[in-house]
Amino acid sequence: MKPMKTAVETYCEMCGARVTGPSYSVKFEGSTITVCKTCYDKIKKHATLVPKNEAKKTPVKPKLVQKSQEVELDIDESYPRLIKEARERLHITTKELADRMRIQENIVKRIELGKLKPTIAEARALERILGIKLVVEVSPGKGGSEELDDQTLTLGDIIKIREGKK
């Protein structure tokens, strides 16, 4: 027995209807799409026809380089003390440090007091300016995430609380 050849159904990429009859490959607003006759009649003033051999080409996707092991970055827990000591050692004020980092002085003060944890980008800037090490690598299975899981409420927990179950 010979396998039957099945026709490939084409759908209009604009209205979603099955294309019966001719389909048109057009370049419309920067994208190449296949449309039905009805949609083509509506957009032909603003679209250009694409030759059939060019429309079939699929763009080449760049290969993604996959890291063998992902590393999670975090800020050293003693960041307030490290930042304040390094700043004082270099004899610069919080205002000067803020100007070098291009942030507000208030943010630097809050970071030094431990009330605000710097982002990785801010920590990198602090490392460069103050000559200290703030960003540390945390292995994926270890760290503070386990402690957070125990204290995080889920929707199921909230439902149990509302229903009076514990």
C-alpha cells in the first residue's frame, strides 16, 4: 500500500481562517505573513508581495550556549559593615560615594545601615569604587531559599487559615 499524500492546511495569519484558494505571502509592518485573499485585499495598499521561494525560508536561529552549571549570585550578609569601613578607609563621604555611583546619597546611607540591600549592579559598582568583595556565588541547592520556603504562605495555606483549619 502507498501512503496517501495529505494536503497541508494553511491558515491566514491575520484572521485565523483556513485558506481555501490562493494564499499570499506578504511583508506587512516588518513581518512576512501568509494571508487569505480577503485579508490581502484589505492590506494590499500597505503590504508588498514576497516571492514564494523567499517566503519558505525560515530564519536561522542562533545557537544558545548552555552553561554547565548555573551560579546564583547574592550579596555578602555583612555588606553594611564592609561598605562603611571601606568608605571610611578611603576618606570619602556618603555624598561622594553616591555621586560616583550616580545614585542618591539617601540610598547609600540606607545601604550602610542595612535597611536596603543593594542590587547586584549596585554591589558591583561598590566593589569597583571601594575595592571590596560584596557579590558572592551561591550554589543552586544551598542558601537562604530553603529557609524562605518554610515561612512562605501559599494560596492553599491561606484557604486553610480562612476555613479555620490548621
